[in-house]
Amino acid sequence: MSKTFTKLTRPVMRKLAAGDKLNEHGIMFERQANSDGVFSVNVMVDGQRIHRVIGRESDGTTRTQAEEFIDKARQDAKTGRLNLPKGRKLALTFTDAAEKYLIKLAQEDGKDLQMKGYRFKMHLSPFFGVMPLNKVTSFDVERYKKQRGSEAVMRPNGPGGKPTYGDNTKPATINRELAALSHLLNKAVEWGWLDHKSATIKRLKENSGRITYLTVEQIERLLKVAEGDQNRQIHAFMRIGLETSMRKTEILSIRREHINLQQHVIYIPKAKAGAREQPITADLGEYLAAYITTLRPGEQWLFPSPAAKEGRTVNLDKPFRRCVLAAGLDVKQVVRHTLRHTAITHLVQAGVDLPTVKRISGHKNLSMVERYSHQNGAHIQSAMDKLSERYKIKTV
């Protein structure tokens, strides 16, 4: 109510003839034929137009009450309690909806919260911003895909610690962001924020080219370098990744209580596809038993970092790249996820059946695992040789 009025003043309103109106700062005053005056408001609040009759002069209504109504509507909108007519949905902005979505998802014990939060904070919310959630259209999604596809990827750990920019954003990365957006819209309908999903989201075609994985000789070189690195956690991180196929966030989130050395499993409460028990090799079990003895008594995290907010390490990018370079490998090809690709590829090449590989890798479905079966056809030829030997077919 700090606005200055020059039109809607008492002297000016008194002089209005029947049928005349005055508008200022979203407030309208109309002089009626019976000489009574009517106050109403017509304003936009968080993308939602509110048009209400406040009252008549003869009932004691004043301009101040109209101002108070507008102020309250805006305040209610900020706290998510906009008092709209029954049947109309709350006009949440995209950014507000994203924040509420992440909070509610955490309360529902949702999956992959850390990465969803990152995708909204860094990409989705900056793009859609204050756009009302119910106004997000398929055209807006296509604009987002086009913009993201043209952006160069920032690599935070370039020479001298300065960020560098590489190739454009990959379709797979954009598709993960679109999946988060789609889930938000679906939950918004489920939670009553939207009447229906406002946009159709079409994923980009991903490159189904060869998967980068390490050979046994490259694995040995990389682990040897990591063992001598100044960061004592990087060797353990790499061994777990190579011997389990666990994802980065799954590895760095391991608590000591989650490790069962007797049953050779690591419990992952918030895996991407849902809580699961991760099998580990006997060698890794022995390694972890020795590694745990180097931690401080009472330390709950396998990768502790006292200075971090959660008390654990959340990023090992610098030591990882340092070790890759020292092992003579290409840092553009060998990334953290390469450890996962390597473990899964070697399982397939060792002749492990795909359902078992799926159980170990934690993939949602077999189709995600099948693409690994096309890497290095030696194991396929070996299988065909076994078939030939079984039939014992000989040429004459």
C-alpha cells in the first residue's frame, strides 16, 4: 500500500458523473446511476488474473480495502495459498513448482533426488523461470531442447583449475533433464496442481554408438596410479566402481553400516531404480575391510569429508582426471561413468547371462543391458564356437 495515487483520490472520485470510471494500480472505481460508488480490482498475481468486486461506498468500502485485498493476494501467492474461486488451480510458477516438487518428493522418499535437484537448479528452472506451470507447452519444451543442444558443456577442472568448454550438450544428458521435467508434470497432476499434463515431451534420439570401456591392462594401470595418488579416497572409489558397476552418487553415499562383509553386499537405499542390495566380489570385500580400519573411530561415511555440508565427499573429479592422465588415458573418453561401463561390459564378455548382469548393475530393464552385449564380439563368437562343438558338425 505504498503506491501513490493521483486519480483515485477522494476529491476526484466525488466529482465523477454517473457511469464514469477511474483505474489506477489495478483498482477501479465506478460511479453508478444511483450515485453509489463501487470498488473492484483487476490484477495479475503470479500469472493468474484476479478480477473481484470489493464493495460499495454505501457499505463503507474504501480504496484502502481494495489495496489490502491486492496485497493479501500477492502475499498468499508467495506462500502457496492464493484464494482463487473454487475449481481453478493454483497458478504456481515453474520455479516455485520445482522447489515444492523436490520437497514433496523427498517426503515420499523419491529416487535420484540429488540429480533431479541439480537438473532443475542448473538448467530447467533458469529456462522456464516464472512461467506459470500450467502454461508450459510442447512448444516451450522444444525451445528448451534446441537451446540446450546448442550449449557448450562446461568442464570445471580445466588447466590451472579454470573452467573450459567442450562439445555441445549430448542428447542423453538432455533426455535425463526431460525425464525430470516429465516427472514434475505428472506429479503436479497427481497432487492436484494441474488438471492435466500441459505438454507432450518427446525425447531426443541418442547416439547408440560404441560404449567406452577399459581393457584389463588399462584397469591395472589406472588402479596403480590411483593407489599412489595424493587423494587417498580415489583408489577406493575406482575399485568399487570397477568391481560393482555402482554409480558415482551411489558409491560416495555409502555408509559403513550399509556394508555387509559376511554376505558380500552393499545396501543402496536410494539407488536410481529403487533400493537394492549390491553384490560385491570377495576381493573387494577384503579390500573394504582393510580400508575401513583406516577411518576414524565412529565415522559413518565410507568417504568422509568433515568440511562438507553432509559430512561426506560429493565430488572426486579432480583426482579422477589426474589419475586418468597419469595412466596415459584420454580424459575426454574415460570419465567417471566409464567405470560402470567397464564393469558391465566385462560381465557380459565373461558370459554372464543378461538377467544376472541386470541384477548386479541395478538397471531398470534388460533393454538397458542389451546394448553392452554388442561390445567386442569375441564373446559372441566364443558362444557360437560352443554351439558348433556341441553339434559336432564337420565339413566333408
